[in-house]
Amino acid sequence: SFAQRLADPVRNAKNYCIILNTLLRKAAEKGGVHPFYLDSVSSAFALDIEALSTLDGTKLLMQDMLRTYCRLVRKHSMKGYTAPVQRAITIIDADLSANLTLQVLAGKLKVSSSYLSALFRKETGLTLTDFINQRRIQHAMYLLETTHLQVQTIAQLVGFADSNYFGKQFKRFYGATPLQYRREQFNPTLQGST
């Protein structure tokens, strides 16, 4: 229960949600999440907060905010990474369909390709190419779960011009083809049988 600061209980709850959104954003920022991601999440929650019309949804929204910000820190924390690696990750995540070769990223960051490659591997434990492909496959998995787009379309949206190469990379990272993965998501009894 919240202290009643306003006569309108819904407005009062919305104000507490705004406070929580701000505190969670600040905590995620201290956790090393780039403002690019923070702005997207906090803006979406600001809209959700203002859309509240009853007290019933307040508790669920607050729980969702907490879970979402925690996931954001787990997935996008760049604490411990140097500035060039942080900027490279932000560029990668901003547009997975872009030309994200080592040379292009090094040029954007104004560092040598060999320096960026060595630094990226040292800090993330992955080659730049593997990191990019991993991010692309993760987003493809999300699109396979949440849309009915064709696999070829998803491949292009996440930056794979060749759908066969996409399928090979997907199988390398996930252990199944994109179509097998999609079937598993919509029919959990198929899991383990592909």
C-alpha cells in the first residue's frame, strides 16, 4: 500500500509508478546499460503508466517494470567494457540488418580493425563476427516466436542476405533449424524431438 498523497487514488498510484520507473532506470544505468536501451524501455513504461485507469493494474505493471529492467541489465549491461567495445555493441544492437563488418565498425569508431578485433575478443570472449551473429540469431528467435513472417524475411530483417547461411548459423547457435525452432515454440510437445 502507498501513502495517499493525492485525493485521486489512481493518480496517486500512477505517481508511484513514475517514481519506480525513474528509480529502476537510474539503477539500470548504474548497472552499465546504455541510454539507447534505457530510453526505449522507460518511454514505453511511461505510456503504460499513463494508460492505467484502475488500481488493479498497478501492481502488475510495477512487477513488469522490475522484471523488464532486470532483464535489461542482464542482457545489455556493458559494465567492464571499454568505450570502443561499448560503442561497437550499441551500433550493432541499433541496426542488426546494417553492414556490420569489422572494417565498417572500426571505421565508425575511428580505430584500427586489428585493435578492435583483439579488444572485442578480449572483453566479450567472442569474435566480433560471432557476437554479431549471436545477436542476430537471438533477435531472429524472438521474431520466430512472435510473428508469422517467413524465415527468408526474418533472415533479411536480422542482417542475413543469404537464407541458407542464416539457417546454418541458426543451427550452429541453437541446434535446430529456424522452422524446427518455430514449431517447438508453438507446440511444446515437439521439444526434444527435432
